[in-house]
Amino acid sequence: YVGLYGYSFMEAGKNVMTLFRSRGWTAIIADQLIDAVLSMLAITVGVLSGVIGIFAAQAAGVDLSEGKVMAPFSLGFLFGFALCATLFSVVSSAVNTVIVCYAEAPAEFQQNHPKLSEEMRMSWRQAYPNEFNY
């Protein structure tokens, strides 16, 4: 609602929660898994970046004996995790925007994109048979 209608952050949050409550979608909000998946991916990328940092340090001739592995790993992990988390925050925001827009105007989505609308409707009915009643 902030980006769509220009409401303040607090007002937009209240409006979205009211919209989801009126649709009976509070369980859908609580169960949204995209943030957990994106967080796990960011951690995985961080670990892989840390391992690459170790290999890069070895290739550069850095002495990695006596526990000196943590510095290149930590640097690589932090760099990879931070970069990935920043990029994934955009993906998470896009997913949230799609959900809010779909909750507010499912008829318009059906009218403009009937095939996608039907696929989304069927998927949501399978995942949330009690909450989703479109």
C-alpha cells in the first residue's frame, strides 16, 4: 500500500491487515514460507562464499595453519550473505506485493490474466482449503 497508494507505513500496514482479515487470510500471512526459504538460500550462499574465500586465501599464499581459516571464511561469508540478503529482500518485497494486489483485486487479475489467475487460485485452494474461498 505504501508503493501502490502512497499511504504512510503505519497506515498501509493497518490497511493490509484489515484486508487480509476480511478475506480470512491471516493463516496465509503466518504461513508464508518465502522469507524462510530466501534466508536459507542467503545462508547457503554465505557458506559457499566463505569456502571460496578460503580457497582464494590459499591461492594467494596466505598461511592458513593454526586456525587462521576463520578470517577468510568469515569475510567471504559476510560478503556473500550480505549481498544475497540484499538481493533477496527485493524478491521478498515483490512476492508480498503480488499477494497484497491479488488479495485486493482478484477479479482484475482474472480479467487481465485468466490463465495465471486460475493457476494461482487452484494452487492457493490446495494449500489453504479453509482460508481461501475465491
